[in-house]
Amino acid sequence: TEGYKFEPEGSNRCVICFEIRMSKTAIVAKSKNFNYFATTLNVSPHKNSKTISKIGNKIAQKYGIAFLDFDFKKNDGFKKTISMAKELNLYRQNYCGCLYSLKK
């Protein structure tokens, strides 16, 4: 994604990154005989669920494994993840993982 480092959040940089990350997840899930693969990206209110859904379903077809296509933001899902993480003392990363998003 280096060639897209100056593009804003939600741009082609994100699409490429989502494709890379979810492809790797699907490959691992398939190798471990899981029925589905998913992504935590659908929890973030900063990510476009329609874009993630489209990419996830494309990858599911490519690798022959189902994508758990669910927008976890619905019904206060994001707020619930925050309170659950606090309750369970889990680390929460405050960015998507992209080094370029950290610099903004």
C-alpha cells in the first residue's frame, strides 16, 4: 500500500489492505478446516461495511470458504466491544493496523 500512503482513510489504500488481510485470513481458516472466516474491521465505525462485505464475499468465492458477513456495529456493537474489552482486560488497538493511518 506504500504507493497509496498519501490517500485518505477509506480510499484505494484501504481496499488493497482489506483484500490482503482478509485473503490471508481466509487461507489460514481454510487450512485449519474452519467453516468461516471473518474480520474485526466490521466493528469499527470508521470502516465501510459495504466495502468490507463485497471484498469478503469475493475472497470467499476465490478460496472456497464462507465469509461471516455481519456488520458488528449494529445495535451498539461498537460500544459493546469497548465495554467487553474493559471487563475482560483485553488490549484494544486504537487504529486499524495501517501505519499510514497512525501518522494522521
